[in-house]
Amino acid sequence: TTRSSASLDEIFSTVLSTNPRVILTGAAIFDFNQKTYTNVVNIDKEAADLIENVCRMNEVDYFAHCIFNNMLTIYYERLTNPGSQAFYNLRKDHFDSFACNVKSHQDESCYYIVIDNLENIDLIERLLKESPHGAQLNILKTRNFDYPGYFMLKICSNETNKFIALSKLVAIDHNLITFGGTRSDVDLMKNSEVSFCLNSANDLVKNAATHILNSSDVNDMTKQINKCFHRKNIK
């Protein structure tokens, strides 16, 4: 998931959330029992500086996710468009810590969210991929579902993704059930015996899913998660 550990509590309120969860598109794993972050994969320092400088020079909003001393802090410099404002307003009560500030020089970032209109998002994506550090980054472009008409880049190290992070927890076998919605979920879904997506997902995700829910409401996906947890026969 791209969510913070705190925001998962609400989703899994009716199921046991004692198992570790892959978060931030694979950049870290959160252990609900120990309340600790493990397997944190930080972005190369020079590559992280490049992301922030490119966004800053082009006046595009970004959120830098840093895990230090077992605390997740999300740094942002400004909220200049309705897409980033909606992202912040819907999540501010769930994040461990939100900081309107430039992160300190020693802080390492494991994950970035960049939000703006499609033209600016395409510009940032191109500048990052064409840079000398582009090969070090795993960049995913997706719609900003919080505010129609806006898009986001989800950026982590090229050394990780959801599938790699999950592989650190369990052997990928027939017991794996996945719930996906973006291109970053496709590898997981293809390696699962059972997988779900909403009917609003793109064709790549739908083709990888074994089940397509007749809904575009993310709350129905949450209901399906609860159903799968409590049913013996998932199929």
C-alpha cells in the first residue's frame, strides 16, 4: 500500500492487523506487533536532492517521506494546488507526523509523492528519467483520486517495489491474495492465486486480476478485504 501505518488501522479495524504490512509502494515494512518499521529502502541521497530541486525549480508540490528513529515524517514545502491540498487534508489525521518544512540535510527519504496537473507531472517525470540519477528511481505515474484532473508521481528506489518487499516477508505461493489498482500492483497480482481490482482500474490491472469488483468505490474494496479475511474459501 502507499498509505502510512497509522491510516491502515482504520481499514483493518474489523480484521486482525497483527501481520507486517508492505507500505509506501514497497519502500518499507511496518510490523503491527512491534510498532516498528523494517526493511526501509532509502533513495540515494543525490537522487533525492534531485527530486526536490526539480520540483522546487518548477514550482511543483512534493511530499518527502522519511523514516528516522522509528518515526515516519512527511515533509512538504507548500500546498499550491487543489490536488496536493486534497491529498494533505484527507490524510493529515492519519500520518505519524506532517512537517511543513524542508527536511534536514541528514534525513534520508524513502518515498516521494509529487502532485500537480498532467502537464507539470509529465515534465517532472521526463526531467527525472533523463537525469543521471534516473536509473536509480522507480517512478509510477497515476491519477490523483483525491481531486479529479490532477495526477501524481510515486517515487521510490529502483531497488524495491511492492513485489520485492513482500518477497522479504513470505515465499510467494498460492496463499497470496492481492488487492490492486495501479501498474505497481501487477507483478503481485500475477503471482497470486486470487486477486481483486475495481472496475475503474486500467486494462493492465484488470487483465492481471482474477476478480473485478462491479464498483469504482474504494470502500467496496475495503469490504472485500474483510470478506476474504473471514471466509474460508476465497474463490
